[in-house]
Amino acid sequence: MQARMKNPAFVLPDVTKGVGTLSKAIAAGGVPEGLLEIIALRASQINGCSVCVHGHVLNARKAGESEERIAAVGAWREAPFFTDAERAALSLAEHATRLADRSDDAVPDALWNELTDHFEEKELAAIILLLGMINMFNRLNAIVQEPAGTTW
């Protein structure tokens, strides 16, 4: 499959610059790179974005994540490979990605309280911004039909 067009975020130079700035800010938020990749991988799995799933698997490996952790992201609740903090972040990824599936609060208070037990405000800001950005890219890629294997 060939993409319908180049990803819109890379067509307009100011968007490319803004995405780069946002990515740098997220990376400076204090969350380990591997966890950021796992969070983005989970959101991309939910959204069915093959190019992002592929890219985040590769990036998670580069960040030092094990094959068993990467393979278990889709079943994180049952898998023994994740800490309580990582589980809270993965739960947030699912809640933030499935907003339309909810009839109550997008993020329940119990989850928010758990997140604040594990992450400082700066770290939470990075995770939330990452989720906004990855969900945006998942949607852009779905529209233009970006195929897996495309380099970013």
C-alpha cells in the first residue's frame, strides 16, 4: 500500500517545527524513553495505526525495552512485566485514546489519584502531551493511509 499523500504534519514546515518542539518538551519531562514508547505503542495499537505500531516497536527496542515487554503491551493487565506506575500510564493511554467510548469521566478520579501517586506534575504533563500527539498522528496516518515501514 502506498500513502495517499505525505503526512500532513510534514507537508507544512511550521507544523514540522512545532512537532519537533513538542517532542523535545515531552522528552524533557522526565519520563523514561522506553515508557513513552510503550505508552505510544498502546495508543497506536488501539487506533490500528500500523505505521505508528511499527515505529514505536522499533523505538522501544532502541530505548532498551525487552521483547517480552513490547510483545505484552496489548495484554498489559495480565502480563507480569509492568510496574504499578507503568500500569497506571497504560491505563491512562487507553482512557485518553478511547474518549468516545466513555459515558462517564474521561479519566476517573481513582486513576488520576493513582497517576499522581507515581508521577510528578512535569512527568504527567509529558505523558498527557504524548497521548495527545500520538492520537493526532494515528488519525493523520489513518486518513492518508500511511503504511507500516515508513520512516519518520
